[in-house]
Amino acid sequence: STTTVQEFNRRNGLKLIIRAHECVQHGYEYFAAGQLLTVFSATNYCNEYNNDGAMVILVRDEWTGEVKEHAQVIKSGAVDTSHGWNDQQFRAPSPMRSRADAGHEAAVRGAGGDGRVGWPT
């Protein structure tokens, strides 16, 4: 609920939660008075939903240090994948991360201090 999100953010010193993995029609959707942002990048999910996709770009103002989010829509129908990918649309899968990569990622995550994910207020 809106109240739950707002209370969670208040208790944890957050301004915004960004989440993914839920299909929304226009690629992104704000909830709880703008304190929760759902982003879904897959356009035309399962070749069935005719939804747009989106991505979020985070930009830090170099003078104030404030971080702002900018959702960018990826329009549905831009690529027809109903018959698979053609050579111009396909790229090889990303390689599996090694244990060394995972260790580096954990070190980077821990570098923030308190380990919280989100934006401090």
C-alpha cells in the first residue's frame, strides 16, 4: 500500500525505491506519491502484452550532489521478435561472472558504508 511504502522509506531514510520484474503497460510506473518506481525493460512481453519497456538513468547533480531519476521509454513494436531474432538483432549472451567478479561486486556494494540500497534523504 502507499502507506506501507512511505513508512518504509521514512524509517530507512530513503526517498525512492526502484524495482523491476513486474510488467507495467508503459514501461515504468510510479506509485506511493512517487516514492516507488517500477521499471520493466521487456517490450511486448512474451509477444503477448504489447507493452512498452523502459530503462532508468540516474544522474547526480555535480553541484548539489542530488541524484535524479529519468525514465526512458522503449516503445513496443519497435522490434518484431515473434519469429525469433534476426542477425542484426542478436548478440551473444553475456559470459558467466567469475568468482573474482562476484567478490569485486560485493566489495563495491560494501563501499557505501551501511549497505542500504536506495537514496538517503
